[in-house]
Amino acid sequence: MNKSIILTGAITGLAAISMFAVQPATSVHAKTKITTNKTFKKTSFLPNSGKNIYVWNAAYNKKLHNLKNYPRTNLYSTKRVTIKTHNYFGSYYYVHSANNKIKGYVWHGQLIQGKYYKGGFYSYPTLNVLLSNRAFRRGASRNIDQWNASGIYSSSARIHGKINQDGISRFAKIPSFSDQKRALNFLKKRHSYLPEMLNYGNHNGARIIMRKVYYAPKHWVRVPMIGILNGNATSGNWEEINAFSAVLDLAKLPNGAKPIANYDVNQVSVMPFGGRGFDFADPNAQVATYSNGPITHVYGNGFGPNHNLSLVDLNRWLRYVPTSNILKLSNTQPTLKDGIWYVAPTFQDNVSYAVHQSKILKLIDTSKSQYYRRVSSSGFTQYHYENGNWQSQYQVLFNNPTFNPGNQIHMTFAKSVLKTSGNDTWWSSENEREIQSFNDNDTEVLPYLYKPVSYYDGFLNGDESAS
């Protein structure tokens, strides 16, 4: 009897101890409430900083993982929840890795929609970033700033001129993933011979974004553009640089896109005569896009629907120009061709145009020709040597916007008139008028620079039938 009482008491005591042992867990669960507040289709997330970011258990009393150790692990979620305890509540994502080795709750403010791809690539759809070779990192201010390619940064600041909707349509597409990787891998190698803007600043990364390009008021298409990170990742100092399609063309060239021609601005002035330079390998995509110079590198030829465009370094930018209009003139002496002297502008740093021209004019031998043409990418001005002085006669231009509203080139002629005011005297171009038009934006116009003096004499004398 006593043994029975003792055994019964022991069993009762063990039961009591067992109930007491599980009570803390039951108590904690009772104080931690998880409520789903939003569900969505399966979405990939990434950490938004390189700092400590913890994955919590359902009881919210244990840190299961630190995402600082998993910066390239895609975390998938289908719901956002509210975790509430007796003294805290917050919004969290329930996440899991592809292999489910990581799963739990992460505070929503420490994640960003994004996906990592093998090879060091990241995409951030909510920031309008197709692909980046740098991971997003939130700065100390927690402001995404220029990391966000939407909002105030949604429109392109680098595509100039008037846009043709039909011409630009083939460039307004999301490029294939393989082409995106190819362009970013190319930029990652930091080639010294690339245009300066593609090696902009510190160049700590590159990305591909979709920007709005307007072809009419309130009408636009999105075009993939290249951005360069000038600073560390948390600075968000991304600079939109170039149309993606041009960089891809560059990346596809042989020998790492080493230039097939290089020009030293101290020796030669190279420019697109007629002033046409394009962001895209199609002159129909843009009109009235005027470019000066210099051209310092030519990377390749045969681009565009007519295979007549060259991909060049045009004044630090990657651009296409009509191959037949690339003008090369000595920068150290005047050039005599077919009885006319030609004087090029200078693109040297810290050398003024006036000083350069004065120096070159002193080298002209007037016994060989009494005519010289001062050249620019826009056209030229002809001078005649009379009574010991150079007298301006007329100006020929190919890019006056007043005469070039559409996808054409209009050559204009204006007579030079000497003006005087007080002690100041200068030449002024007056009565500018169209003397020739060309149907295409990439028409070869360089031969008109070398037309004989007699060709333009008719226009100078008022004969509109000269041709």
C-alpha cells in the first residue's frame, strides 16, 4: 500500500515537472503573434546592406542566420507579416533560400527586391535596374537616391537631338540577358583607350537601366542605357553615360575593341564634317544631332543600316559618325589642297582658338594661294588675301537648326559683311540662305569642303543657279 502511494506520488510529481518544463515555450509563443498582412507571387529579395541583418525564428527569440554572411543568396518570399510581442511589433518578410537552408523572418527594411546571377550580376526591378555588376547598398541616410532609375531619374539626360519614333523603336527593347552580361563584363576590364566617359570618375561599377526618351511631348519610349558608378556603392552616385546598344557594339569588336585608328590632338584635328554624331547605329533614330570634335579613336567601321557609320571616341563620348565625313587636318600647319589653304580648329587643352589661328596663318604662303578656308565641324568660312590682309568672303554651314527641322541636311550660304562699332571691327554673316539639300542625315558632305573657289563664286555674286 505504501509502495503504491509512493509510486503514484512519483508519477504525479514527474507530470508536474514535465508541465513546468514546457511552460516557458508555451508562454513565449503566447506573447509572440504573427499575422500575415500581405501575400504576393514568389519574389526574390537580397540584403540591402553589408551590415548585420538577422533571420529570426517564429518565436522571435533566436537569430538563425546573419545575412551579412550570405550577400549573394537569393531569398524568396510570398508574404509579409506583422510580428508582435508584449513590447514590440514590426513588419517582416518570411523568406527562404532555394535549398531551404536559410528560412525565417527578416525585417522588411533590410531587404530589397532583387536577384543575384552567377558571375557577379544583380538585378533590381523596383529600381528599374536591369542588371548591375555592383550590389545595391543603402547609404547611411537610408535614401536610395540615384540608385533608383525611376522617378525623377526616369528620363534620359544623355540622348540629344530630335528623336524619330520609327527609327528609335528597334533600340527601345530590353536586351537579352547574355548581351547585358557581355557589355558589363567588357566595362569591368577598364580599358584605357575607351572614351573618357566610359571610364568616368572612379568607375566602381556599371549597370544597365531603362530610361524614358521623348519623341514628342508626353510621348516616350524606354531605351536601355549604361550607367557608371562614380564613388562607393552607398553613395549611389550613378552617372548615366551611354546608350547600351553602342557599348554592346563596342564589346563585340575583336581584340578587346582596341582602336583601329588613334589621333593626337597636338598633331591633327579630326572631326565629323557636317557636325553629325549619333547615339545609335541608325541616323534615322535622331535628327539635328550636332557634334564638334575631336575624334581621338576610331574603334570600328561598317555600322548602321547602310554600313556607313564609324564607332568613335567623339570628344570623350562613344558615338557613331558617317565614315565618309571624318575630316583630318594638320594641327601644326596649314594644309594646301587643290589651290586652297585649309586651317583646322585646335582641340588642344589650354590653347585658345585665336592664338592657334594666328600662329597657323603666319605659315600660309600666299604666293601659292590667296584663298584659305577656316574649317569647323559645322562647315567653313572662306577668306581672300587682299591688300596685305585676309578678307572674309562667305560662310557655308551644314547644321543651322533653322534650316534643319527634320531628317535632312541643308547646306546654307551667307555672305560676310564687315561691321564696325567704335574701335571694334568684325565680320558678320548675313542673308543666310539654303543652296543645297540632302535627303539623309548621314549624307556625304565632305566633298563640298573641297569644291573649287569658282563653285561658290556664283552664290557670292547672287547667282542661285550655281551647282
